[in-house]
Amino acid sequence: MPRQPRSIDLTQVSEWNDGKVHRKQDCLAAEEPLEIRIGNEPLSVTMRTPGHDAELAAGFLFTEGLLQRREQILRLEENQGRSEANRGNLVRVELAPGFAPDPDKLRRNFFAASSCGICGKASIDSVRSTALHPPNPDFKISAQTLIALPDSLRKSQAVFGHTGALHAAALVDANGKLLVVREDIGRHNAVDKVIGWALLDNRIPLRDSILLVSGRGGFEIVQKAIVAGVPIVASVSAPSSLAVRLARELHLTLVGFLRDRRFVIYAGDERIGTGC
């Protein structure tokens, strides 16, 4: 039987507390490599938290511009590793007949550590996607709905509650309802998982959704959101300068420091209803 993916590993540790030491069992966020193949050709290896791997693969291929529509994916096969060490750590993507991705992108040979999504790109020229278009200008959300989102997200982070070590991403509608939440040790992986969920459920473009992330709003997260058609990105931490520049250029609303009934709008003020 294939080994089931695990989001949590258990280990024994020694805890020092006010001069006393005792042994206890602790929970760790799982981190394992995932290889993504198109057919039999290796494309990418990313360090991720096991779980929702098909969504991760689909979201990655979409946000990297290797495919544009759900119909271009014929089949996603998980747990196809030939050795026990690779069980559960490989996703094979079969594309629809007649569809051929850009060969230059296929030759990019991605490798992404869990802390960084773009560090595997071959050059800085390959970082920026060509599939960027301004998102829905008519979507809006109230400030009161926005400030309630971090608490809703935290309550939905099941693995974080045990380990304290995972990032989360969520898609949210205009009424503040969480549509999907995914966790991963890599913030970009969590985003790919929720976008992959939307792609496989035929929800792309996400014209009427907010992307909420538990960490910082970096360039690649903003870029992934724009590719998916998301009009608002909100994070509980700070954005980067390049993320702000891209958001302003493509007219995406970018919110940072969303916590404790406070937030900062770095781009796209017009989508946030700031009245009481």
C-alpha cells in the first residue's frame, strides 16, 4: 500500500522550563521534496508539506504559465514513485493531446526551497510572468469584513495549531467567507495549492475573490494572484518593494499588516470600503 502523506511528524525532545528539564513528545511540520513531472519528463522539485499535492502541481503549472486552462490537464497521478523513498513524493501530469507547453519554460529546471519560490529560476529575466493582466476593477470589500479575516484563517489552520510552523493561504469571497484554506511550510506552495484547487474546480479567473496569506506579501505571491485573476491580496505581514511596484503597475489591491483591527493599503485603495 502507498504511504499516506503526513502533514505532521512526531519526535521526542527535551524541554527546558525555568531550570527544569523533561522529555516530551513534540509535533513537527512535515517537509519533504515533491517532484512534478510532465509525462515522464522531470520539471520541478519543491520542498513542501505533504498533502493536496495534485492541487500544488496544478497551481504551480498554472501560475508559472505552463498551462492556461483546466481542460489542458488530462490527468494528475499522485504517489507514482517507484521506490519506497519516493512514495507520495511525485506527481505526474498528463496534458491533453495536441497541447504543448512553451519548450523554453519546460527547460527552466525549477528547484524551489520551501522558503523561496523564485530562487530556482534560471535567471532574473524568467521571474516575471507574461500572463499578467489587471484584475477585476469592480470588486470591493468593506474594511470591517477585511479585519475579521485573520481570525477566521487562524481558526482554520489545523496543522499550524499543532506545530506553529506552517504558512497558510485562503481564498475568500466578498462576504468574508473562506472558500478554501491550505497550509504548507512554503508560503508560495500554500498559494499554489489554493489556486490549484480553484483551477481544478473550474473557478479561474478568480474575479471575485481575495487571496489571504499568513506571511508576508512577496513579489511571487502577488504575481501568482494576478495570473489567477485575484483583485485583492491581503497579508498579515509586510509586502516587499517589488510586490508593491507590481501591484501598483497592474492595479491589484495589496494590503499588509492585516491584524489587530488595523491594516495598511499599499496599492488599490479604491477596492476597500474604509467607512465605519
